[in-house]
Amino acid sequence: MKKRFLAAAVAATITLTAGVAMASPLQFDGDLTFQYRWNDYDVKAKDEGGIATFRLNATAALNQNVDFYARLAGQALTADEVGADFNTNHNGSSVFSFDRFGFNVHSNNTSYKIGRQGLNIGATALLYSTEGKVDNYSGTIDGVSAKVKSGVTDLSFVAGATNWDTATEADANIYAFHAGFNPSSNLTLGATYAKYDSDIAAETTNHWAVDASYQLGKANLFGEYSQSDADDQNKAFVVGTSYAFDAKNSFAAMYSKVEAAGDMNQMTDFDPNGKGMYYSYNHKFTKDTSLNIFYKDMEDVSGTNAGKGNTSFRTTVSYKF
């Protein structure tokens, strides 16, 4: 399945760029982050550790409508080796690799990305999230994504084959469609359909979701609700708010509950099979340097540890270049 997606994507891009010389030199940007976190659990010993992350993005314009993109990314863990954004079974305690590459095709109101890419499914990434992953074995996809804007309507679509360490995860195809609508300047409504089509039939799920956000002065109120076609434990939702005190300081608070089959293959951006609160404060020292302070208080929804809690306190310093 995976080869069919990649072959079709490459063929389409070759057609679009045939006979076109490089239009401009490479452009680079990226970021460096360091996070330290302290975790506490009801069912096991506490742990803590640091996470250093590096991302370098490169873009080259092939013509006015087509760009080539690639990313070099790395991450290293310290102390108790907690909080990896990569597959530790495959990579150990650190990773450094080219984990994104392909082509961006764009016009006035439409854009396509063809190649290896991370993705978020759901307006809040409630269903699936690999944008923050930094390797080739944690659920990124080889495929095509598209965004179309028409008046007050935004449409997006993605289809691709997942990249996993197949020693521990079965390959799958992912399909998703989201439509967003702005009935007024401060209100957004949306709906999502997504399918996780696993090579293991029992792990294949279909998902439907609705979302809304409302801008109220400096505050943004948002929520998303989803349900899958699994027989049990098939719901997920998140509600929250963010508030911008000024140009440098902001705060967010969210409550989520994601049941065991409420997201796609346990890849929600929130805690899979978890419910509880998240709090986040962000301060910008400069336009390129920021500090984030984060705390979550969660408990398992179901299973042998149902009702058992865990907390995490994290501080993150980021620098963009």
C-alpha cells in the first residue's frame, strides 16, 4: 500500500516540475528547544529528564508554484529518558535523521503537500497528531495533503501510508477530510471524517468529529467532540480556552477525555485513554526566544489502571532561527 501512495505522489510532482530549472537558492529556518520535565504516577515510581530537540527546515523554489522541502531533525534524552518524540524501540535514547521531504504545490487559494509529512487530524489534533514527531518511525505519512480556501469555507484533505517500526506496529493507510466555516469573523465551526485503515483489520476505525471556536476579546474558547465506530470506549472530547494578556504573555487551560478507542491508534495530541486538565503559560522574551511552563493532571479512563492518576510539570525554552 505504501509504495502505491509514494509512487503516485512522485509521478504527479515530476509532471508538475518537468523542464523547470531551480528558481532560487535554498532557504533555511528552524528551532532549538530544551525541555525538562518531572513526572509523578500512582502506579509506578516518579521519573524526570531533559529533552533537547533540533529542527532545520530547507525549502527551494522550483518555480513560482512548486517548492521542494526537506527537514533534518534530532532529539536526545537525558536522565530517566522520558518524553521522547521518536520511537525509542528503534532509535534508542537519541535520533538524528531527515524525517520530512517532498514538494509543496500552491496557487492563490489551493495548496498541496506531496511526500513525507507529519499531520494533525481534528481541529485540535484530537484524533491524530504526528507534527511534533522527529523521526521516520512514529506515524508520519508518505502521501498527499491539500488545503482549499473558498470565501468563508476552508477545506482540507489528507491520504497517505503510515511510517512505523513494523516490529511493533502494523502499517496502515490514513484518510481524513475537514471542512471549516466562518459564519462570522469571531466564530468558526467545523467537521471531520477520518479513517485509520490498518493492515490488521481489527484495528481499522472510522471517526467523525465536530469542532467550534469563538474569539471573545483576548480570549479564545474552543472545543471538539469525536466518536468512532468501535464497539466500546469510542468517544473523545476537549474543551478549553486561551487568553493573550499582551504580545508577550499568554495562558491556556484545557480539559480532555479520550477513551481507549476514541482516537486513531492512540495517536491523539492529548493523553490516550486519559482524562484531566492541562495548563500552559507562554512568555516571549524576544520574537525568537520563548519560555513555556506546562502542567497536566490526568487519570486513566479504562483498563487495569482505571482511575489511577499521573501528573507532569514541564519547562521549555525555545529559540527560532
